[in-house]
Amino acid sequence: MRKSGALLVAMAACAAMAGCVPKVDVSATADVQSRYTHVWLTIQEIWFNTDDTATPADSTWDRFTLGKPITVDLAALTRGDLEQIASNLELKADTYKQIRLIRSMRPPR
């Protein structure tokens, strides 16, 4: 009886873990030359791809559109400072070779 109880607990743990979806946070940092006061980048989408030769036209991208564009001043991100762009993106577990930040075509407000 003790073995079957342990087996049930192990099976329940496996079933609970099978329902987990990996979540990803995306942050940016930069190394902008000191002659620039500001380098603004407004991001609308984040794309992930496991293929290092994928082009923007490929259908293999995992694409995430941000709820509202995020504007980052790259010149302010020095000494390894990070600016969070997105959090809790549900992405399948894999090895990604490309991550693209797609800029917004609209000026920030």
C-alpha cells in the first residue's frame, strides 16, 4: 500500500507539471556612445525564432504584440542596467536563435 501511495503522488506531480507553460520576460540593455544624450526606441512587437536563418517573412516566428508600445531610452541603459519590455510571455520551451524587437511606426505619446 505504501508503494502505491508514493506512485500516486509521483503521477499527480507529473500531471501537474505537464500543464505548465514556460513564461518569458524580455528586458533590454545597451552600450550607446557617450556622445548621444538619448536614443529612443519604441517597441510594438517581440518575435522569437528557433531558426538562425529565418527571415522576417517566414511563418515560423512566435510573435507577441504588446498591449501598448513600450518606449526605451537606450542611452540611459548603461553599466548593464536593464529596462523591462515585456513579462510573462507564454513561449514553448526550445532554443531560440533570433529575437527581434519590432519598432512601432507611431511616435510615442
